[in-house]
Amino acid sequence: MLSASPIPYLPGESQVPREMTREDMDRVRDDFVAAARRAAEAGFDWLELHCAHGYLLSSFISPLTNQRTDEYGGTLANRLRYPLEVFAAVRAVWPEDKPMSVRISAHDWVEGGITPDDAVEIARAFKAAGADMIDCSSGQVTPDQAPVYGRMYQTPFADRIRNEADIPTIAVGAIFEADHVDSIIAAGRADLCAVARPHLADPAWTLHEAAKLGYRDVNWPRQYEAGKRQLETNLERAAALGRAVVEH
């Protein structure tokens, strides 16, 4: 188990990682490159480098998990040195005509950790390295975090990065209605929204939300088309009943 510094996630409970040596860094960088090549050969359309949530590259970025005293620790520029090296190596083998994004933790939610101000600088660094988009998540770097949860609670990070670092962003976190997505995109707070947990609860979430909005020009699996027609009809009846009650 490797990390930027030998700091366990849960002191006394979690495995203590080994601080990466330069040899480790070379090997892991090359593993990322090999994975990117395989993804390109497999025909994937989009690649994202995960630098969030306390995973390996994230462990270098956050001062809570990076306590190195060499050129890969200390200042934010130093802590970004290895993640940017990996990004550059991967970007070099990923097709130029296909996008590559970076997922970051825009807030550690702990005093002394990454702040939204830092996140803007992190985004600028990856933009300069060739990133096409920043996926703006937060937290999960330390169990001491104290996030302020709420509807669309991470969208402000995407908003700041998009408009201050001048790079397209993806908003994530407690986005669970199509209206949330519409309001975020229309207001220029992000360029895309990633909706994960609602799809875990309802794999057909996108189809259902489209029906609620009255958008019918969307393809359903052929064997489910009867369900599409029934759902749209039921929604129309409910809307008509609601109008009738209001008029009455």
C-alpha cells in the first residue's frame, strides 16, 4: 500500500501506507500510462484522472496526507508536482481528439486542508497541463471532515472553478432532480452535471426525469416502450387533474 506519506486513514485501525519512493512514482506513472493506452484501444470516448477523495494522487495534493519534506511536499506547487507528472504522461498517450478531465476534492472540510481557494489554483495547474474539464467533488480525504451537506452542496466549487479558472467543470453531489441540472447549467455554474446515486436507486432515472419534463424524444429500450407510453400518459393525467383542481 502506497501513499504520499505513511499516514493511515484511521489511526490505529487502518493499514499504514508506505511513503512512495521515486522508483515507486516511476512505476505507478507507467501503470497509469499503460491503463490509458488500454482504454484508448478499447474505444473509450473520455478519460478522467482521479485526484480526489484521498486516493493516491489526492494524497499528494492535500497537506493533510502529504507531509513530505522533499520536492513533492510543502507548497501547493510541490504537492501538485507528481499528480501533474502523471497527468502529462497520460495525456501524451490519450488521443488528442478525445477529452480528458480531472476529478479533484475542492474542499477537505478540515482546518488546514484544501480550501476552495486552493481548488481554483489546482484547476489552473491542470488546465495549463492540458486538462479539458475539472470534475468538482470534495471531502473523503480524512475521517475528521465536517462537510456541510445540502441540495447541490458541491455546486459552488464547480461555479468558482469554472468562472475563476476559466475551465469547463462538472458539478456533482446531491443533484437529484432534472430541475437541479437545468438550473445549474442555465446559470453558468457548470458545464455538465454528474448524477450517480439517483441512478443507483433508479437505473432509469434519466428516462423518468425526461418524462416528468414532458420530453418525449428520448429512446427507451424497445421492450420497455409500453412502460414509457403508460408513464407519459399517467403524468399527463396527473397534470390535468392538478389544473382542474386549481381552476375549481
